[in-house]
Amino acid sequence: MAQYLVLLYEDEAGWQAGGPAAEAGLKAHKEFAQKHGDVLRGGNALQPTSTATTIRDGVVTDGPFAETKEALGGFYLIEADDLDQALAVAKDVPAPFGGVEVRPIMTFD
Amino acid sequence: MSAAAAAVADAHRREWARVLAATVRVTRDLDLAEECVQDAYARALTAWQDGVPANPAAWLTTTARRRALDELRRSATLRSKLPLLVEPAPAGEPSPFPDDRLRLVFTCCHPALAMEAQVALTLRLLCGLTTADVARAFLVPETTMAARLTRAKKKIAAARIPYRVPPPSELPHRVHAVLAVVHVLFTTGHTAATGPSLRRPDLVERALDLARMLRLLLPADADVAGLLALILLTDARRETRVGPDGRLLLLEEQDRARWDRSAITEGVALVREALRHRPPGRFALQAAIAAVHAEAPSWRETDWREIVALYDLLRDRWPSPVVELNRAVAVGLAEGPAVGLAALEPLGREPQLARYGYLAAARADFLRRLGRAEEARLAYQEALVLTDNDVERRFLAERLAGLA
């Protein structure tokens, strides 16, 4: 077994605007968590990038690490046998205002 | 070349993928498997001087696997901590040399790898080309290609891309990914993007070998049959595409008596089979169009209406500006250059075709046929700017010079 982090990159404006699209998105996340509860090891939604603080070379600045239209807005940690299985789960992750990135978790022994 | 060397070269061409795929099962590491298989071929050069074994692939696999086991024992602690995910073979497998080529195919052509990496891995691991040869095929420095291959292999191990044939539910779209790689190899070889010769026979032959292998391993797949048919029917014209003086010869001018009849017969039979699948796939339809040309006794007797009808089906199945362009050309041949020119007109606004020399060339040809020399001149000049293949450039320059 291996663990993968599914990173959700989306246009924050979509969620902030609320309305039926965002409501449907929230519902979809609940359904996703129910459907894949057996492989989910964790996950969270993040506050918007306007709340982010970046530290580079010890210098603290306001704002996210990189200014992009689609920002990291949340993640799921999942467990899977291989990439194919991880991708099958990741395809179900709702990301109505963007997409997701799947990254294998490094293991040290 | 000695008999042994010839037999080794032959086995390299025919059996590389099978031997490597069976060795990967033991090593669970692509690099070590490659090393051991290369070593087995080197040993065969000497060992086979006393006689070539009855089953060269079995000999090579045994030799490569023995070396692999030695290596694994010697350096048990040094080996990669990320072994490939090899699923056990189905129980009751009779042969000690399983045909794992399909696993290797699906690993090399995994959609999580960049297309250029998939193509490079396919040439390296399935066709057995050296890294230098793969680099030459794609006109990049050898160090660049070596880095590309290393990066792809690292991703296979680190992201755990499995070494297995996908389950039936995933198979159709995974087969499409594999066919896309073989198709890229073929089109790259059929008309080289740049350089002095029109065709790159080495790449065409590799694409044909791969398509034949897939046909053998997936005999019921209509898309595989369609792609093999497309390659056979298109490449059947290889001897006639360029004149003795190196000039590009259009379909219209080609000596059809010199088209490869056995390739056409085989291709046409495959098209019939592929078209029985409903709805027919993209490659089957493209092959059907090539089959109409292959079976027409002459350019004048070509059934352009049938070709337009096939392009209509292809357009539904696989909408793309390039299909629209080819369809417009066929419309012009069926109904005259004025209608063809009108069909090309909306394509000028397609961003995907903005740097596509064939659009300008097609427009130039219709304008020339209509006697609109000034406009034709501009269109030929535009096509020349967008074309880097020397043979094609010469053709366009001659047409330009021939305008009244």
C-alpha cells in the first residue's frame, strides 16, 4: 500500500461566490467522503489565499507562495495499491472550479 | 556478418520486448532488467557460434534472468527501495517464459507519463533502441533523451505505475493511449517534420512492428486492427511517394503498379474487420479512406464521394480541424476547386491550423486550378514559410515557379 495526496487547485472565486454551484460542490464532497471512506486517511479545506502568509529565507510576507488563478484550496490523503487505484479515487474528487493533482507520499525507512 | 551475429540481430529485432518483459518480472526494476537483457544478447554473440538455439527467446530470457538473480543476490541491500508492482501471473500458466509484453506496453504508454516520455520509453524498452538512437529519432541531444528516460522511469517507480494489464473496465481507454503512441511514431516516420528526406523508414518499421505485436496480443480489438490497417495501407505507397530525382510525387502522379499489393491485401482485410465494430473507430475510418485510394485503379477513377462520406463519419467520431481540412480537400476533388475553396474558407480562422502548412498548400492548389495565379502565389509562399521538410519545400517552390 502507498499513500497519495490529492491536492485541489481551484479558482477561489467559485467557492466564495456561493450559490447553487458552491452548494452542489459541498454536497459532492460529502458524497465523495462517504463513497471512499475506506481509503481516506485525511483531508481538509483551506481558508482562502487572502489569509496566507509566506516565509522565504526567513522573511515573512503576506500572500500565498505563488500567485495563481487556481490556488491550493484543500487536500485529501488517500491510501491505494498503486497509481491506477489512486487516480480512480482522485477522479471522483469534486473540483468544480479547477482540478486536482495527485502526488505519491515519500516514505523513509 | 557471421551466422551467429545475424541470428542475434534477428532475435534483437523480434524478441527484445518479450525477453525484457519476462526479465522485468524477476528484477522488478526496469534499469536492471535492461542491463541483464543487453548482457544476454552480448553473450549470445559468442555462445551461438556453436549453433543457434531452437528457441532464441527462451535462451535469452533464461540467460538474462540468471544474471538478474545473481545481481539481486549480490546487492540485495543496494537495490531500489521502490520495486515495480508486478501482479502475479494467472495461476496455471504453462510456460516458464510468460509473454509479459502487454504489461510492458501498458507501463510504457501510461497516461500519467508525458506523451514524449511514452514514445521514448516505447522505443527504448519495447523496440530495444539505444538511448542514442532514440535521441536521434527525435532530433534531441543524447543527454536530453537520457534525462527524459531516467525521469520517466523514476516516476514509474515513485508513483507506483503498475506493471500489469489494466482490468477490462479501463482497457479501452488505455488501449487508445497505446495506439496514440504507435500512431505518433508512424506519422513522425511517414513524413519527417524536418530534414532532407521525406520519410524515416526506421520509425515506420518500428511502428509497424509494434502494431503487429499489438494485433497478436489483442486480436479482438477493432482499434488495433484499424491502426495496423492504416499503417499498412498508407505505407504501401512508400516506393512511389518520391520520384527518382527526389521530387515529391502526389497521389495523382504516383505509379500505382508499384504500390505494395500484399500490404494492401492485408490492410483491406483488416479494415473490413475493424469496420464491423460499431461505431467504427477513428483509425478504422482513416484506414477505410486509405483503402479507397489503394483500390482505385487510377486517380481519375477515385470514388471521391465515398471518401467525403467517410470523412463525414470521421468528423463525427473524431472532430478535429485537420479532419475538416482533409474533408474540404476531398470535397474539392469531388465537386470542383471552387466548392473546395469555399469549404476551406472557414478553416482559416482555426487557431490550431494557423501554423499548419497543408492548409495554405491546399488553398494554393485550388486557387491554381481556378486560374487565380496571384492569390495562389501568396498561398504557396505562406505554405513555404510553414514547411520544414526539404522534399515538400521543393515541391511547393516548383509549383510556385510554375504559376503563370
